[in-house]
Amino acid sequence: MASESFLSFLNLLNIFCILSVIAFLVEIPPPLREDINNIILLGLWHGPVAPSSSLLLGKVVENIKLVNVTGVNIFINNRKSLFQ
């Protein structure tokens, strides 16, 4: 009962964990590399506790492997290019 009261109290205080998984293209020189327009958001976690690394990164790693095999379509000025 005391732990439930404590969790309710933490929820009232909006105490939670937010983690982001981001990537930078190392081919872009700093400080342009860190510009918000050049950062790739790979994943986002929001919850009352921090996840394990396998839970946080597992799906991201699977998707990166899939893109490595299938490639990715990039649209620039309405022109599609497949990068593999």
C-alpha cells in the first residue's frame, strides 16, 4: 500500500523517464553534424522506468539490418533515389 501511494505521488509530480536513440552522419563535419536538421531519431522511450538496453535498442538494430539489406528510398526535389 505504501509503495502504491508513493507511485501515485510520483505520477502527480510527473516523474518519468524519457530516452532518445539518435544518430549522426559522421560524413557531415561538425558543427553541422549536431544541427537539429541533421540528427536522425531512431527511437524514443517514455515510461516510469528506464528500459534495458536490449529492449530500447533491439527493434532499432533489427530495422538498421533490414535497411542494410533492402536499401532506402530518398526523395530530393521529387526525385527518388534508392541507396543500398
